Amino acid sequence: MLIVRNAEVRRLLEGRETEIVERVRAAYVLHDEGRSALPHSTFLRFPGNERDRIIGLPAYLGGDDAVAGMKWIASFPGNPRRGIERASAAIVLNSLETGRPEALIEGSLISACRTAASAALAAGLLVSATTEGVALIGCGVINREVLRFLATVLPALAEVTVYDVDRARAEAFAAGCAPDLRVRVAAGIAEALGSHGLVSIATTATEPHLDTAACRRGAVVLHVSLRDILPEAILAARNVVDDPDHVCRERTSLHLAEQSTGHRRFIAASIGGLLRERTPVERDPHRVTVFSPFGLGVLDVALARHVQAMAEREGLGVRVDDFLPEPHPVTTEGAIHGR
């Protein structure tokens, strides 16, 4: 068993934004081609507690470097008050030959990077390459990563407007942005929504609270946190998702929209279909386009497999050779001695 720790994952992923986006792109294409197994994620919730949860995302992704495993990720929004990150995660990868676990990888960085790379990939498909500005609603780890990856996909990006219900948090976020960006803090959420044609929403909201009336005509909204936009606004928008079966559950905004209508016809395309050109990339100058990625486990295991391979090449991580039971001797007929 190879154990790869947080600092090692950070070192291995640092400066590899383009590479990570390409890994995410390839995973979406393989999934759209049907070369994956992706059971629904499991949400562990706690009685009387609406905010905290732990989610299990099992996944298999085929292709030349096939991989199987599971991400186990906790989201506890109160953690920042304890001085620790909201999300923590571990990813287990299993051998496809024996099924035995072969790597345990710190997963919070992988999860944040694959989320941001997914959002940036969608932005690259849905907005002009000359886009110069983005509004970020929610000033946490995820939107910081989204901004970093957007800068890779949209090289003309120069202006950023940020908003958070905690203004001090928004100001700290702005102060930490790259010095070549022009960053300002919006006084209100409507101002932020209308400030640019590209918006990224990454909050800890558990119930929809936003319409898109304040957005610019034809704006693209990266609805990363999935539960911010009111169902009526979802129904009025052109919607792109990562996977309809996954995103229409667990009371996401799209799930609520489906419940209110009894159908999913409001979903125009999946990102895999756009990447494979099964669905044309259409830009509607009058309607808002919303990208809602549920966050597919195939992205996590694909990126974790990449981290595992790099760690093994560079001699990083801790090898625990006695984590699993020792193999038993076998007879020539293949029967195992002992129990």
C-alpha cells in the first residue's frame, strides 16, 4: 500500500493546470463513450444536522490506464472556525487484477483541482476565448482553484469581481489574488452577478436562493455548488451538466426542477457530449447558460491514478508493505491452504 500525503499531492499537482484539465477532459470523454462504471454516490448525513455530510464516490474508468477506486469526502462547513479546512478526503485505488487496495491518497486537493478543472473546461467550451472577466460568488478554496484554472483556459482573463456573505472573507480572497488581476469586492450579490458574462458560484448553500435576473444577457454561470439557483431560474436557462442521472438527485437545483416538471427536457447537453461533438456548442445571446457538475467519481480516480504514478516515479509517499494480509501458498490446482 502506497500512502501519499497532502504535502506530496500538492507538490505533484503544482503548476500542472493544463495537464489536469486534459485528464479531466479525457475522463469525461471516456465516460460519455460508456467506458466507465459509476454508481450513484452515497451521502452519509446525520440526524438533526442539515449541513454536515460525508460522501462516498465509487468509480471505474476504462481506457489505456484503467483505474478503480473510491473517494470518501467530508464537508463540515463549521471547520474553518476550528482553524481547519471545510472539506477533507481520502481516495483509495484498487488493483484491477486482484481488487486489493494499492494506494491511499489525500483527496481534498485532488477533489478541489478536478472540480476547478471541470468548471474551467466548461468555460472554455461555453464562453469566448477572449473573455476578460469573471465574477466569483463564494470566496473559499473551490473558487480560488476555479480562478487558477480559468486563468489557464482563458488567457485573456484580467478582471475579477468577488462576493461573499462575509465581506472580510471576500476582501482577504481579493488580497490573495495574483497581482496581474484587477480585483474588486462587490457590495452585493446582484452586483456580482451582473458584473461579468462569466460567473462561478461555489458556496455551502443547502437550499436554492438565487435567480439569474441580475446576470448579463447570454451569461455563463458555473453552478459548482449545485444548490444555489432557484428551480425557476434553472428552467429558464440553457443547462449543461456532467451527467443527468447524477445531477438530478440529492435536492440539487436541477433535481428540484425535475420534481416540479416531471421531466429533464430543460437539460440541453452534457459536457461529454459537447466534447465529443455529439451536441453542438450553441451560445444563446439572450439566455443564461448554467453548467451544473455533480462531480463525478471518475474524475477523482483518474487524477488520483495520475498522482499515484508520479509519486511512484519520484519515490514519494510512504510504502506500508504489511497493511494487507500476507499471501497464502497455493497448490498447483490453485486451492489456497489454510483459512
